[in-house]
Amino acid sequence: MNELTSVGDRVAWHVPDAVVALDWDGRHRLLAVSADGSTYVDGTPRIVGVPGGLAVAGCWAGPSRHVVGLHDGTLVVDNAAPFRDAPLLGGLTALAWSGTALLHAHREQLAVFGRGSAKCVVEPRAGTIRAVTPLAASYIAVGGSEAVTFVDITTGAVDVTVDLPGSVAVAVDAATRYVAVGTLDGAIHILTIGHEQHGRELTGYPDAVRRIAWTARCAGLLATADDEVTLWLLGPDGWSHEPLCAVAHSAAITSLAACASTPLAATGDADGRVCVWSLRDMCAPIWWHAGSHSVTALAWARDGSALAAGWSDGTVHVWSVELGLIA
Amino acid sequence: MAPVPVTVVAGGAEAFRLATQIADEPGGVLIGPANELRCRPSDARWIPVVADIGSRTPGCACCRLRVELTAAVERAVIRRDPPSRVVVLAAGDDDAVTVVYSILSDTDLQRLVRLDAVVATVDAVQLATRIHSDLPIATDSGLDCLAIADRVVVSRARDVTPHALGEVGHVLRSLNQVAPVIAPAIARCTVAELTSIDAWHGAPRFGPAPRTQSPLLGAHDPRTVVCITASPLDAARAEEWLDQLVERHAPRLLRVQGAVTVSGESAPSYFHGVRSFAATGTSPVGGDAQRAASRVVIIGRELPTAELLADFAAAQLSP
């Protein structure tokens, strides 16, 4: 590779309200969810403005459909013919697709929509659920206010419970060896899957760690604190004692996304700035884009060839990314 | 995006009615307990919060509410057309002081919203009945809410005798030297009088202390201590005084707000705080008419009044 990594502008469009979520599917299609409940796929509207709705999450749920979660717990699924599921249990707190089942959390309960829209309700016993992350087709990690639990969704059984109060963010590495948990008290707990009771604590953050992301090939863990990006490296001898820290934002970082296939990451801040980082050199971002409204969502395409960003004014930008040498 | 002003409304059943009235103004959004907002579950302008009892950092009371409140505020405010006002209804277990502490101390909330005022509601009939029945005036959290309020709205004032209303007023003025007491049944009150007050930034506002404290308030009930001096303060001693105030009395502090003139500084310094949190405030938009004087208002329980006044006096610049 002789070329420098390049980020080129590709396409931009607008959704009616703040961008709540961005998600790429396996066919390189970008889903954008607007706060008013509208959804767009590659700029084309799919669901237009749910009356009285306030969308809080959205994602792809299979090869041909996507789902939007509203603040009152309603799910709106686009499957050629959109339908609205009855409000479940009130107050959506997390939404995820496991690959075979749709998982939506409402306070302390997790509803699992399996094949044929069969539905079951699981109680992960994690307190108020804040994050749901699939580990395998039927095995998930649930981060809640009281604990982190590992649940088999086919049986509804809680396999492992780790007493970890105040969880606000959960991330699983691509190889499903580790689970990182960000907590209210400014720490990150690294749990080894299969040996969950023995973990490592990464400390030093001044406030709750709300944004964490594993880098490609589990080389490290990214986290943000106010306007600072931190990278903890995982080497043959274990975790680095201190993280690499970088400051390139002049406002609080509001979004973080690590590319699953390349050593790149992106951050966005409250002033609208988007930065792309090379994890091989965290001194400064390799590229940045200035916006005028708060960045609300970032998402890398699965092959790392594109980066999408969304802002609170409804702007969606997609850049092509060509990985080369890092200067 | 400029922070959106937040009005915290607290009290009994009347608080819900008042909060919805304020939030129903154009551009308003209401955030409140889920069981209070269930009558309009799908209204995007009503965002429910369920206080998370489990989300507790040891020793920190605000974590019970903080995560849920932050999420609700983000949903309300991060919009293409942000609301012009957010109303937070503090009811039940979500006491107003905890809500205010979360709004002031959480870094994400500081970026999104700006605390405008706390409005407490009181039912005159209920309070008069409790006074005459020798019952406690209110719960501890209820008294705390009344003590820190910037406006106290008394409902059903015409349904009690003038004597009973006088007793109610005496209790309220003994509890709170800051807030005007408003009785809409007697003197018409508009929503505008309860919003856009910006009471938590800039110089503290307070009225005269009542000639006598209400005998219905006990020694451990909230009190207001007002420290005033016409002389500039020594910078180092003033900072030490504030640090020690928060360090020693944090669990008892319900509200502290001050405007101090410090030697060597051309403009007054403003600060505000709740419990263990204190921060520098901003200068008031209209200027400060009393900028020559330093004044600090401290509201709390079991405060060592004489010690606070003496230490504040000692922080003055030596002649």
C-alpha cells in the first residue's frame, strides 16, 4: 500500500429530524433513523413520520427489514408492509439484532422476537437494561444498572451474573473474547468471556464512561471522556498501564465508532466536528470535517470502505474511505 | 446549540397540573415520572422517566435518577427544532434537590440545558389542615423543595380563612427567603411569571427574613443564612471559605448562591451549588445593581449560622 489513507466525500442527504441511529447492513445499505420515527435507506424514505412518535433507536433486523423503537416502547417494523407492535412494558431502553432475533429492552425486561414473530419475555436480572450486545446467535450480554448478565435467549436462562452496578455502556469485541463495560463511576471493566468473574478494571475517567468501542482485531479499546479520546492497548503482556490520550475536539465528544475491519475510528462532538483516527498513531486525527450541529450518530460500513455520520439537524453524510499508509 | 432553559416543578398533585400547563405552552416539553405521565403515553412532548433505584454509586443519592434523567433530556433536546423550554416534574421519590443536583453537576446535562428556576406548589387547604392538626408540615424532601424554590405557588388560597392563610404564609416565609409566594386564586399568575427567571445564575435574590420564625419549624428543618458585606473579600480567604463550606457541610447544603466582590477583580464573581457540587456562575444579563456588596445565600439543615457568618466576615479584606 503506497497511498495515504483517504477520505472522500460521496453523498449527503437530509432526514426530517435529528439522526438517532445509523446502521449498515451486509449489503452495504445504510439505514438512517430520524427522531420523528422516519427511516431512510440510502437516502430513500421507507417509514415516514410516525405520528406522535419519538424514535430512540433503530437497526437492521434481517436482510430485508429494519425496525425503529419509539420512546413509549412501540416498535415499528418495516417489512415491505409496516406494522406497529403494541407498546410493550413501557419505555424502550435498548434495541439490538442478534442475527436471528430482535431484542428490545424495556426497563428490567427483555422481549425477544424470534422466527415467525414469536415473542418471549426474558428477565435478565440486571436491573434497568442499558445495553444489549449479541455474543452468538442465541447468547447475549446484557448491561444494566445492577449487573452484567449473560443470557441464553433460546431458553431465557441467565447463565452468568457479574455484580457490576451502574453499567451505562457494553461492548463486545469481534472475536467475542472480551466484554467491556463502562460504568457511572468512571471505570471500564473488562470481562473475559468464560471467566467473567475475573476481570480487569481500567480507571481514571472523571465521569461516567458512556462510549466505548473495541478496535479491529481486538487490538485495543477506545473510550471517550469529555473532549478526549483514550485508547487502551492490549498486547501479549496484557493491558497497557496507561491509555494513549488524544484531544482534537473543542467540545464534548458525543459519538464514537470503531471500524471492525480496519485500524480506523471516528469521533464526533457537540459542535458538529467529525474526526477520523488511525489507531496506529493517535497524535492527531488523519482527517476531520466541520459541522454546525451536534453529531448524533456514526457508523462504519462493515468492510471499512465508508463512514456515515448524522447530525442533530437531520444531515447525513457518507464518505468513502480508502485505507492506505498512515502518514 | 444554546442550552435549553429548564424549570423544575415540584410539590403534590398541583405540581402535575402546573407542570403540564407550563409545558403545553408552544415549544415546551415535559419530563416526569412515568406513572404521572401515563395519561398521554404516546405524546412525543411528554417523556417519562423511571427513577432507577439500582443505579447507585455508593454514597451518591443522585445516581438513582441521573442516568434516566440524562437520557430523557437528550431525547427531548437533541432535535432538529429543539424545544424552547423543558419542564421537569419532580414528584414522589424524585425529590427536587436531587433533580437540581443532577442538572447542575452532570456534564452532559450542563451542555444541553440550563437550570432556570425551581417552582414549588403548595395546597393551602392541605397545609392549613396539617398545621391545625399538629401533623408534620411536609416530608423532609417536601420541606427541602420549598426551601430551595424560586417561586412558591399556593393553590386553593380562597378555600381557607385569612388567618389560616396567614399561618401558611408565615411558614413559607420562614422556610424560604428567596421565593415570592404566589396565590393564583387571589392574584392572577401567568406562566411567564414562573419561567425565564434565570434564578440560579448570577447574584442571589432574597427578601427580608420574617420578624419571627414560624414555631412550627423545628431546629433541624431547613433555614436560610444570608451573608452580606459591603467590603471586598480577600481572594484567597473567600475561596477557602467556599471550599470549607462545601467540604464541611455538603450533606446539609440544599442550595448556595453568591455574588462576591473580590479584591483585585473588576467584576463580581458568581457561584452556585447544591450539596457537594459548586460551580462558577455567569453574570446576570441585566447587570448587577448591587455589585458593590458581596452576598451569599446558604440554604440548608442544621447549619452553624454563627460560624458561617463569622467566617464570612473574616474573609473580608483587611483595611
